[in-house]
Amino acid sequence: MFKRETQICVFLENKPGRFAEVCDLLYANGVNIRAMNVTPSADYGVMRMVVDDSGRAIAALEGERVPFLESDVLAVEVADRPGVAATLGRRLAEAGVNIEYTYFSGAAPGSNALMIFMVSDLDKALENLKEPPAD
């Protein structure tokens, strides 16, 4: 399944406990993090995530004055098995769509993984990925 999702990028001070505070805030507001990546730097980190209820997450972050940005990303829910990332990467390349960055969730055996892609042209990616990846 291919679809447009809202990605939330939270800017975290690079200090002990800040990651836990944001995760606790989302948990306290009933928000489930479906996929996440944290990129560090010397003074701050960027916590990129896709959640099950972006509206509720955004309201919680705004209420606590946590700095964040929203962006649209390509979300792909597929069986967690070898070769899926390569197939999707190839299909996007063939469509002329560049992958700027990506991150995935893990999945239990027999479950689906959630793959998140920031791409150069989301509409073009969705148009060219109407069909599920081949087995």
C-alpha cells in the first residue's frame, strides 16, 4: 500500500531525557509512533516520525511549545522480507523520482513493515507506484 502521510520533525535539544520527554508526551496523548528516525548533531537532534494520529500529536507538541515541522512523505506498508527496499528503490528510480532519505519500522515475522520515503516528487511517486511491489 502506497500513500501520502504527514511526517512530523521534532527538534530536540541534545541533552539527556529530551527524547523520553517527547515520547512520553505523545504516549500521554494516546499517539502511537509508527516509524521513527533520530539524526543527531552537536547541539540538537531531529526526530522524524510518522504517527497514527498526526492531528493529536501536533496539538500535543504545540501545547508544550515543542518546535516541529510537518511535511508530506511517501508511506509504504509492505511485507517485511528481503528485497522489498531494493524493489521500491528501483521502481522510484525508473520513475525518475529521487529518494532524499528514508527510514523504516521493523515488523514481527508475518507482519507488515512501514517504510517512509522523503522523495523529490511525491505526486509522481504515487502515480508510478499504484501497483503493489511484485513478490
